[in-house]
Amino acid sequence: MTIKLTDGTTKSHPKELFEYATQTDITDDFTYRPEQSFWQDAWRGLRKNKAAIVGLCTIIIVLLLAIFGPFMNSHGYDEQNIARTNLPPKIPVLENISFLGLNGVDSRGIDQYEAKGIEEYFWFGTDELGRDLWTRVWEGTRISLYIAFLAATIDLIIGVAYGAVSAFYGGRTDTIMQRIIEVLVGIPGLIVNILLILILKPGIISITIAMVIVGWISMARIVRAQILKLKTYEYVLASRTLGASNQRLIWKHLIPNTLGPIIVATTFTIPGAIFTEALLSFIGLGLQPPTASLGTIVNDSYKLLRIYPHGMIVSSIVISLIMISFNLLGDGLRDAFDPKTRK
């Protein structure tokens, strides 16, 4: 058999050295996998991140406890009983494991349940007014998460709209809108929150408004940076050539292609909002008694930290779990939505 080489010369080889290739031999050289959408591919990448999955599972558990936890006993979050004040945690079965500290014995070695004649179990103990901390912690978690999700949603709407308009129209419009952002960035967010709450009556709405005033800026900057890059792509030019309006280009083409960074930014916004709410409630500028939140529980419990630390420990653990879980999930989503990390 004669083979023509690249330099134009020919070379002869015996016919026995060659075999005919079949269609099976050709297809075996290729690796096929089912077609996947962008979201399926992102979910596949997220599942490989064990830390992100742990964070997601923790968030789901906390959400379920926040929804159903207050209904798991007959005590109200504001129900007071002086006869059962400052009871340490006591949980059936676990009370027999001494090193867990869930047997109703305080830091002085006194069994408060026996001393006060309490036969009922309080899983997280009670506070200085005899209120059940299990109910208060999960009621407070529900309110804190509600404020955080509400603030994050409003930040999302304002930030996406503002950043998209600024980047898409550009020119003088972009210049003016970015100068407004620069002015707002120069004002410390915590001071704005405190001043607004001092003017308004402390409550869920006032805290949410205070967080939203400057909270949307980071979202607007992220969306602006993404759209400045995307609006130069060929598919945008093709849509414009076919007569697509500016509104259609923004809402049907540009913003859907920035959903990855938007979701990641929102995931990081939620723990920040929870921390801000807890901080404001802790210093007395947030929710007012008897309304429960994670910040108000910490504020009520830290005064008795040395003698009855259970109230502050439990609420602090819940706050830490929420913040760490959302950050782990945010890191996982950032890697899952990044095309550079896909294999």
C-alpha cells in the first residue's frame, strides 16, 4: 500500500500492516454524555462541593426549625412564669450524659429543676422571666430570617434594575448614576441604619428600610460590571439588528445571563443582613420586647453570662450556624457558576 507523505513523497508499506476501520472503532474513540442545561451543570458542580452541601442542608434544617420549632411545645414565646426563671437546658435521654450539660444543673452544680420543683423539660432552658428559650430562639430565628430575606429581595430588585440601566445606556447616564453610588458609599452603612431607626419607630419595617438604603449598592455594581461585558457580545448585536427594544435586550438577554453572580451576591447578602439585625437588636435599636429575635435574645442573656450562659450560647450558636452555612453555600455557588472551574 502506498502512502503519500506531507512533503509530497510517497512510501510503500505491506498491505498486511493495515486493518479496515469499522464504524464501531470510530465511535469508541469518543466520549458522550447527556446534554445538560446551565442550571443542571451548575447543580452538578455544586454537588461536588461537600462544604456547600453541608451548608445547604444546615440552612434547610434551620428553616424547618424556624417554621415548626415554636409549635413543638405548648409554650408561647412571650409566656412568662417567674417560678421557672433561669432554668438550664434539660433534654430527655441526653440528660444522662453528664459532660453534655443538658441535665438541668447550672454552673454552680445546683439542679435548678429539683430546687424549684419543675418536672417539665425545657430543651434550651428558660430566661430571667421564665420564658421558654426553645420557642423564643426559633421564633427569633424566623423573624431574623424574614428580615434578612426581605432586605435581600429589595436589594436584589433595586440593585439589578439600577446596575442594568446604568451599564446598558452608559455615557452621561452611567456617569451620573455612578456618582450617586459613590456618594452613598462614602456614608458608613451602620451610621445610616442607626440614624434612620432613631427617626422611625423601631420595628421590622424600619430595620428593613434602614438596611436597604445602602445595601443595594454592591448588587448594582456587580450587575453593572457583568452587563458592561455582556452587551458587547455578538448575540446582543444580533438581537438589536433584528429590532429588539432596549427593554427586551435588558430583561430577556442581559439580566438572565447575569443570574449566576446575582444569586451568589444574594446568598452573601442574607448573612450580612442577619448580623446587622442582630447587632441593632443587641444595642437596643432593633426589635423591642416582647418580640423575639436572635439579637434580642443575646441582649437579654449576656447580663447573666457568667451564671446562666445557656441563653447566650444557644442563640449565638444559631447565628453562627446561619452565617457560616450561607457563606459556605455562597462559595459553592460561586464555584458552580464559574465556567473556569468546570471540567
